[in-house]
Amino acid sequence: MSKPKIMFYHDGRHPLIYMYEPPMQKVEYQEAVDQLVGTPVEAINFTTGDGRTALHETQAGELWGTVNKKWSHIIFRRAHQNAKHLIEEGNDPLRVAIDRAHEKNKLMYPVLLVQQGSGEYGVDNRTSSFRLNNKHLEIGVKGNISKNDRSYEYLDFAHEEVRKERFDYIKETINKYDVDGFELQLNYGLLYFDPNEVNDGRKIMTDWISSISKELKNKGQDKELVVRVSTSVEESYNIGLDLEKWVNDGLIDVIVGEDNKAKSVTNPNVEYDELLSITKNKDTRVHASLYSHMDSDRLNEATIESIRGAACNYWDQGVDGLYIAQWFSQWPYKASFYEKLREVPYRDIMDPKDKFYNVATTTGRQTERASDLFSKKHGDSLPVTLETGKSVKVVTTIADDLPKWDEVGRVFGVKLRFRITSATETDQYVFKINGNTIPDTFLRKINRTYLMASPRHRIFGYWYVFKLPKEFWPSKGKNTLEVTNLKRDEDIVNLPELRDVEFEIKYLMGKNYHRSFVDEDLGPYEFANE
């Protein structure tokens, strides 16, 4: 079996079994695969249910919704109806998906959401009788976690009953179906043991992973065990997951790394150095999670330029592949979805094409400060307060070798944008890139102090947009940006905040080539989207 470089995560629920009116047809279920035919996706990582219950025929586990006599959630009822109907007519949903994938030359890796809360009867229609009847197996019963903590109801893997229930389900799936591998989503619930028992828990968890690996390899040495975890080896270690030992013992084939602080948002600055370090000269591969959800005030999904920037930064770090994460949320897939997906495997093709790089910041759904949401390991995060007389620095990574492409006349322009909230027309700021002060002669200020409406959620402030000449272009690799607040009116209570930092790099298709039918240098169109 070939080793896939491009894996696509399909959650098996939202764009599939939730969407179709019962009774769902086999041909409709096959759409999970059909919609990815003709793309560079080599493997589909397909979630088998909710983790507690399954959406296919199982004896080791429980069918989604079987504990319910009445339903408090219509869509969860629909998922049960569709799965039950397909099974009863002889079209086991998971078998349908796997067979269709192989028919269309795609690999299929079932995914288990390993850790979930138990839920309540009649409230969470997705839970299982095993979870409802075994509250004594939860981490919180030992009294070392607050009842308000989400992990209070997580399964405690110190119990043999817990590990067996999880293993039996995995074993059944591996042996019953023609799988190409199996994924353990271990980054979904971020605790596996009582906090005071993590040290002993690591060996327990390693033994459990080993048993899964052996079961999978008994089915075929080419079958791959994938684990989805944090990009931080230490974070995983602290919850009982000894990744380095798993790699050294040859227990896992692929590590999918996720930014654990804001894993569902596009972030071109995520670093994979820790995972790459522990897998160096080993057989385990590292895949970078490529997200398309931006959730900014202007964009819900990232543009192709943003996807290129993130993908190129990940490839440049030496990862073995990309894990296309949560793109199923774009369903039904349109041309822009396929356009973005087409390029991501090809670092060289993306090289001389437009790119957009943003520094991680809070989004529309996040109320906490980004400094609490994003790991500092993954580049500085925003917003950050700009105190009068003081400077703040932000580091961001750029994949583009601008001098290389400028030499052949391909660079059209480079812009650097800063957004400062609570800024006024009298504020004075100094902006630097890699220690060099950017003159105001290259600056265009945009007044967005108040908006009656906006594309998504309203964020106010001034934009400071620099059209950078060559001597101020960013370097390939890490770049340090610095903002100093020189002057602030003292009668304003709120301090300004640096909220957004963005690079936009544009290329020509060839030397002296035009940009579009209405070229950006032919008039005021240049600033139309700023």
C-alpha cells in the first residue's frame, strides 16, 4: 500500500448522514467518497460515529441512538433513522464508504473519537448505555477535578473495563472491514487519567496503543495506525500520551499534529519541530493539520491565498504530508473548495502564486484573549495592548523567496497591514520590520473607527497599510514586526490594541504580465478590497 501524503478528515456526520432525509439511499451515502474523486486526496479519514456510539452495524459497540425512546434533537434522530435503515436493507454504512473508496482508488482509515463525556439520558441522544451505566469509570469520581470541568465525565483509562470497551470496538472494526488503517483521535478529549495518576497512566496507555498496533498489523503489515495529537510533545506527555516511546517502539505510523489552543482556525505559524524531532530517522511520518476556517470579521473560510501560505510554511518545515482538517464544513463543496484542494500537495506550484499570511488572533466565536488560546510556541498571538511609549513585537513566518522571483520579474507587490483597535486620528505609531522603520511615505491609513455593518462581526479601529518597497520586503522564514505607541490622547480610557497583522504577497504570471482585465495599477481599484 502506498503511503498517503494527503489525508482528508470526513466526520461522517455533518455533511452526510445529517443532511439527507430518511430513508437515506446508498448512492447518497457514497457521496462521502464521490465528492473527493478527482482531487489529490489519497486517504479519507472517516469518523465512525460519536465515539460513544457508532453509525454502522456493530456488536462490540452500540448503534447511535438505540438508548432513546424519545428525541430531544431532530438531527440526531435523523442520523439514527438513516443508519438503521441502511443497515436493515443490507447496506452497512461503513462498508458502503470503504467499498466506494476502494472502487475509486482512495484509501479509507476509520476514525474513533477516543474520549467523550458521558452525557445524560434524554439530553444527549448520541450517548451509549455503557456510558450511562458506568459513571463509576469516570475521571471525576476520584474527586480531583471540579464538577464544572468538561473532563469530569471523561473515561478514566486506568480502569481495565474502559480500555477493553474501547479496544473491543477498535478490534471489531479492524477485522470486520477492509480498512487501510485506523485513526485514534486523541486530541478531542484532553485528559485520560486522574491528574494525580498520569505518571502511572503513561505505561498503561502505551500498552493499550501497543495492543491496537499489534491487532492492526496482524491484519496486514501495511495497515497504518494514525494518532491525532497536539503539536506539543510535552502537552501530550502531561496527559498520559508518551509519543516519543510510541515512535521509538514502532507502534504508530502517522502522527497528525494539531495546534491545541485554537486547532480549528487557519494559522500559518504552527510549528511541527517537536514532532519532527522525535520522528527523525524513524518510520513514523508527521502530517500537518491544514485548516480552512478563518472566522474573522471579513471571512468565514480562508481564501486560496491563505491556504497556500499555511501549506507552504508546513511543507518547508519538512512534514511528510498534510491532513486536510475540518474542510467538510464547506459542504456542499463549490469550485473554491476544489481550487484550494488541487494545489496543496505541490509546494513548487504554489511558490510563485499569491499568498496571504496572518498572525493568529481572536475570532468571532472566541471571547478569550488570543494569548490564552494560542500557544506562544506557534508564533506570537494577538490582540496585544499598545501602552504609550512602549513597543510590542510579533513574529510571523513567510514561505516566499521574494528576491528569487523578483529577479525574473514575477513579484507584483507586497503589502503589510496592521489593524489597531481603539485607535484615533491623533495617535502616533512607529512600525518596523526586522528592525527597520517603515517610512510613512509608504503608508495608507484606513478609517474603520465605526461601522454600520460588516461582512460578519463588527471590529472597529484603524488599518495601517504599507505598500512595501524591496528594501522592506519580508525575508523567507521568520520575520519580526514591531509596533511602538508614541502618542495617545490621555482622555481616552481604553488603550489601543494591535489586533491584526497581515502580509499579502502578489505575483505576476510572467514578467510584465497583467494582473486581471482591470489591472490593479490602472486606477483606484487597487484599494477596493482594503
